[in-house]
Amino acid sequence: MIVGVLREPSFESRVSLLAEGAAVLVKRKLTVWVQSGAGSLAYCPDAAYSSVGAQIRSREELVSGADVLLAIHPENFAGTFKNAGGVENAAAFENVGGFQDAAAFENAAAFQNKVVVGVFNPLFNPAVMAVWARQKITSFSLDMLPRTTRAQTMDVLSSQANIAGYKAVLAAAGAFPRYFPMFMTAAGSIPPAKVLVLGAGVAGLQAIATARRLGAVVEVFDTRPAVREEVMSLGGKFIEVDGAADASKAGGYAVEQSVDFAQRQQDRIAESVARADVVITTAQIPGRRAPVLVTAAMIETMRPGSVIMDLAAATGGNTELTKNNETVVHDGVMIIGNSALASTMPYDASKLYGKNVLNFLELIFDGAGRLKLDMNDDLVKGCCITFGGEVVNERVKALGEG
């Protein structure tokens, strides 16, 4: 059985498996092929893979010969993806959270009957998943894993969000024109920066911890009262609005709220935004546009030089003015839209992602290195999107039929 590691598109610096991960598969009697240059941006050269028994192959050789293909992004399986890296028609991939033109995938006949594992955002890309089903691709999208205790070691969303929360604060500190910690000098005292974190999921909690390490005063808003204790244990002040919808079964994500709650929430957030120097926003809802939590009017109450880091930019953003992969300055406030902060730490991000992938592969390979797809396993079934020529995930199928 051959496992292939694809080189990501040119916008991505991570790789789905480092050499140390490839070594684990080789020891399990699997043949590992790695596309030439796949790990170069993650500081893992071809020689590192070769040294552990993996074989370096061209993209064409890997796609035609491997049985299981590992990648991060769905663009890897578009017919317009070029061997040198990059996408011929980037406009096809600019839609909020998904792709404008699923036809870009129609020519990917080379992937027929392959097993592919990655993070494919199928709730935003039901048309692409339908194409894959017609091509008889068996796809596993790890962002769809049930968020249970058993799945924690495979949770790519958490491992990458942890990095994003950390890097968001460092990026904000770099852009902020003042100190984060309090300083008392002979020339006078400088007060600590006030940081507001919207959303206390994995990214939000890491942002709180990092901002506190840098000496900032941190306020935190989340619709889930259950996270209050975690926020306070990290040194943050929790802002609570009564009457939130129950989010206990949403896997750590936000859920849609009532109109009345949304108004009260907006009022409380507006108060906190007005006194904040830095705002880190992290709120997302699976398969939907990110909720707008910070309006233009709120931004206009912030001091010039303030910074907003929007980690939900790829799905529309948590502010009215966010633009994905862009920095917008409005009334002296810098709004940085970046949902790909994990890629700015490519080695460790790839290491953690690869560990998640290895733990998942244990579910679909037996001890002799043979493929074994047990669709009675809740984790295998939960993240399987296409199988046997059909879209088998019910949520994705319903979106495709809608």
C-alpha cells in the first residue's frame, strides 16, 4: 500500500506529513512517496524524507501510483492545479469559505478511485464533493471529525487553532504602536494594553494566555457560560450576557442566537470594543458565514493605532470591514484579516497536523499496512464525505440537494 504526500499550493507553507511522520508509516510496512519539494517551506527537505525510507516522486508519479493521498487543501485535487505549485485560475477559489466554480475539479480524472485525506471544508464546498463522488474518490475531511474525547488526538482544527491564537497576539503586538505590558520609568508610567478576545474556543484561550504573558489586561466574550472558569484561570475577565442559546453540543463553535440576545450581545461588545486597544476575533459557525460581532460604528469608537486581528476572515469575518488576507485601515484602526496564521509557523503546525493524520490513519489501516475502511466506526464514518460513488455525509448531501 502506497501513501503519497502531496505538495501544497503556493499559498501554503505547511505539509501534511513531516519526515518524522513518514518514518512512522515506513515502520508500519507502508510505502511512502513524497512529492518533490513538499516539505521545503516547512523546513523539511527531500533529503530528510529519503533518510527515513520515504521515496521522492514527481506529482504525476505520485498521483498515478499512490493508493492514499495526504494533503491539506482541496485545491490539490483540482484539475487546474499545476505541478510547479499554484492555481491557474485563482478567481475560482475566492468565494467566502468555498469555491465559485466546482468545474475546476471536473478534469481531475487522475484521482479516480483514490483515497484522499485532508481538510476540505465540505460544508462550504458541496458541489466539489459531488464532483469527487462522481469520480469515485473516497474522501476523508478531518475538519468533520466528531468532536469527541476519542477524536481529540486527530483534531486538526484544535491543533491548528492553538497556533493561530498564539500567532494572532504576536502579530497584533507587532502592529500595535504601543507597549503591551505596563512600564514604570523615570520618564513616566505606561499603562498595559487592553485586549478583547471574542470567542473562547481553542484559538481564543491560547490568545488569552499569550496576551497575559505579554502583560496585557484581557477581557473575553463568549456566548457559552461554561468557559468562564477556563477564561478566569488564564487571567482573563469574562463578559457574560444572559440568555445565550445552548452551545454545549456545537463542538466548540458558536451557534446562532436569538434576535433579542444578539442585540444585548452587541451592546456589551460595543462597550468593550470602545475601551480596547487590541481585539482578537475567533467566532465561527460550521458551514455558515462567520457572525458579525464588531460593526463599523464600534470600530470608529476605538483609539487610532488600535488593532483588530480577525481569525474568521476566510468565512466572511467577525467585523463589517474585514477582508480576507488583507489589512484594512479605518479611522486609524488596523483590521487584519487572516485565517491562515497556522501557516506562519509551518514546522510545528505541520508536526501537529501530521500527528493528527497519523492517528487517523491508524483507523483505516490494519496492522499489516492494508487499507481497512470500517464505516461502523463513528470517527471513520463521521469524516467520510464521499464513498462508493456517492456523497455519504448527510449534512453535505443535504447542501448539495438544496
